[in-house]
Amino acid sequence: NKMLLWQRSAYHFQPEENWMNDPNGVMYYKGWYHLFYQYNADSAVWGNITWGHSVSRDMIHWLHLPIAMFPDKWYDENGVWSGSATVLPDGKVIMLYTGSSFASAQLQNVAVPTNISDPLLIDWMKFESNPIIAPPPGIGITDFRDPTTAWYFPGDSSWRIVIGSKDSNKSGVSITYKTEDFLYYDLLPGSMHSVAGTGMWECIDLYPISTDKTVGLDTSTMSGSGVKHVMKVSLDDDRHDYYAIGSYDLEANTWTPDDPNIDVGIGLRLDYGVVYASKSFYDPVKKRRVLWGWVPESDSESADVLKGWASLQTIPRTVRFDQKTKTNLLQWPVEELEQLRGRNTEFSNVDLPAGSMVQLNIKTANTAELDITAEFEIIDQQTASPDDVVVGRYDCNTGGGASGRGALGPFGLLLLADEGLSEQTAVYFYLETLPNGNINTFICQDGKRSSAANDVIKSIYGSTVPVLDGEKLTLRILVDHSIVETYAQEGRTCITSRVYPTKAISEAKIYLFNNSTDTRVTATTVKIWEMNSAFNRPYNFENTTG
Ligand code: DQQ
């Protein structure tokens, strides 16, 4: 089936077949980036979870290795669930993960490489003393999972990890353990942080960021000037990743958000599309923090079974503090992605009067594999009529999408469009005027008309994006068959969604559009690169370079 084959990605990570979910144990080791992932080797639906394993020199081209861990012990018989890697100062690697036991209790375990001189880390050994942590009193046996990377506390020469859970009032909580040897663990009193009403916290990530430098920080960098800590949680109840920027007090083991109104789980989302269960690591080679996220399917389970696979990972993203706004992270595709950029077409100063649409003729028929950057400027900004001035009126999901019309938007791009425009995926800005005259800028991704199929989820995703005085409106969009990833204003707000066109699968068209009622917009520059495919294949053990 041509349509189903088309849906496979050309440069996003995916196994050759079957089901994948969370990224696990991401790290750099002896020249290779390692990605492990929740993997069902038997079918395209979740179940029988093992740890898939792939390696890469650049996080773009991947070589698949044998499965690293199987559910072969009583304590992980029901699945080798998510976990994280810690690379110790002496080079040893510790893998902490959750086993779902034969009785479905969530138990924490340790695995280590059998041979640490093997850069590929093919064979793994589970500790004799597993499980090393069982749910503490007051915590449900099925609400205790996904240990983090450990960080070092020089104060008492021990390591700390956190594990997510919920308490009896359905507050999300992070539970901390300390260990000196990764064999014995002590529960620290209290909870490092908790937020009422957020439910089970899956896949917690806690890491330092620099507020005055652009480099990333090793997970054990705890203090020093300009160090803040990001806490990220994946909310099981609403299936989204949330983060907040705050301070971590290592002595007291408490994390406090900078702004309690946008605490973790109730404020900023890592991605306003479908990304879930993300995890970051520190890359010592390029001194940066890199983040991965699971991108599930939005089609039906039967379609997944038919095509024989399900899920992608996001393009690895560098993540750092936004030194301009000081309120959010900046996420951006790792620079290595740019080596895949091929033929390029550029447009400048495309005039977009209110109600206009301009087709972009690009020098490729391969409109399913693109990297696009675009900048917009508003000319003749209309003052909104008093009727338009209602705070909080606009919302991407209910705002009428790309075809709704307002005084100051929507305007942006139509991608993966077929000849008659019956199929199209729109990425656009929408500006809302507030009573004080300030502007609220939204970035939205409209998949309502992305497919003629009726067994796929078609939504409009998005949120506000900070725009500072004098800034143009900027976008970067990665199109890779069934995935569209949008980064607005250098990655202040990100949206990733899945699309399943039925007609716009060959020679799809691209348009610029401005659907506002009376504002003129200029697309000052639009650059479109055709992307080359990244190889993504089994490791060749006969050839030492893979
Ligand atoms: N996926 C894993 C769990 C985790 C969940 C199981 C998040 O460890 O909480 O496949 O997607």
C-alpha cells in the first residue's frame, strides 16, 4: 500500500519495524550516541516491552543493535520499562530502569554493560541484587516508575535520583533516593516537589541550565552563578510533557519554581503537539543538553498493524535557557541535522495582502522531506476593533484554524497540500490584541484537513509564543512524511504532530497564506531545503565502522 509506505520517515529515528515508545538511557559513550527505547519486538502495538538499542555518530544516522534488555526476570517479567543512564566520572555506566514485575508491581533495577570496553555496549547484565527499590509506604505499587539520571552531591559523597509518582490526593510527586554505590538506596524524607491535581508523574527529568552561557551543563552541575534547574514531568492523565524553570536546593532537596503560577504540570508545555515521555542528556562532546521525545501515531491501531510499525522520535533538540525572555526554554534541532540539507529554494519579500495565497514553486518534487525557515513581518497593522478585544478569546484549537479570519491572522504556510487543497496541513501565526493594546502571538498547527481518511485524529495544536519588541515572526518547520515539527521564535514554542495524507503524498504543494481580514504581511525570507534521507539500518558487524 503506497500510502502506508509513504508514512515512514526519511530522517526521524524509527526502528525497522514494530512498536516503539519512550526514549530511554540516552547518553554519549566512547564515540557513540546511544539511544535505547521502549520496544515491542513482536508487533506494532504496545506490550512485551524490551529495550531497543541503536547507536549513532551524529544523532541523525542510526545503526540498530540487538535488543539490550528483555523481560526475563521475575521483577521485569511484565516489561522492561523506562529508565535513564548515568555515566560515572570513572567511565562506568549505570542504567536504572523500572521493571513491571510478574505481579505488575513497579520495581527499580540496575543494569550495567557486561563489557565496558565495548563502545557499542551490546551486552547488559542485570544486578544480582535487583530489585534495588520497591514502592515506599503510601505509594501505590503501580504508581512508581521511571528513575532519572543520577547527580552527585559532594556534601556527603553520594548520588541522588528521583522517581515519579502520585500521592493519595492525586498530587504528582517526585520521590528522591540517595546512594553511594548504586546497590543500596536510602529514601530521602518528604518530596522534592509536588503539584496538586496533576496526577501520576511519569518520566521525570531534572537538569541544570545556564542562565548566562549558551553551553549545556552536566547533570551533576548543581550550583554556581547562573545555574537554574528545569523539572519536566509527563502527565499520565493528559498525555503531555510539562516543564518549569526553578531552583534546586541540593542540601534541602527541594525544587522551587521561579513562578508558582506556571509550576510544572500546570504551566509551560515542552511541545504543544503530541510529544510525550521526553528525556534529556548532557553531550560532553559538544557541551550541550540534548532532548528526545516520543512521537506516537495519531492513526488507528489497525492501520499501525497493517503498516507494521508505530511511533517516531523527535529530531534530537538542543535545549537551553532563553536569555532574552528569561521565562522559557529554547529547543532547536541539533546542528547535525543541517548536513542533510540538499537543494534549496529561497523566496524573499513575498507580499501577502489580507486574504491572499501564494504558491511556492520549489525545485523539487520531494515535498515530503523538507527543512523550512520563514520570517514574517506585519505591514499596516490594523488596530483591532473593540469587538476583537477580548482577553483569552483566542485558542488554537477553537479559533477556527487556518480558515478562520481575524484582524491580525492567521498567516503562515500550507504544507502537504494536494492539487485541489482538499488536503493540507497549516502552520500559522495568529495575533490577538489585548485591552491594554499589547499583542498576544499564537503559533498553531492545523491538521483538521491534513487527511481525507476518517480513522485518524485531526486536531489543531498550538499555544502562545513570546515575541519581543522589534523581533520578526520566525518559524522553522521540519516536514518528514507523516511528522511535522514546528519551532517558533527560535524554539520558544514547539509543536509536533502527525499527519496522514491520502492524496498529497506525491508532488504535494506548498503555499504561503494570509487569511487575516485587513492586515498586510510580508514573508521577508522563506528558505526551503529538500532533505536527504538519513540512513537508519542494522549495524554491520562485519565492518568495524558499522
Ligand atoms: N512508558 C513506560 C513507563 C512510562 C511510560 C512503559 C510513559 O515506564 O511511565 O512503556 O510513556
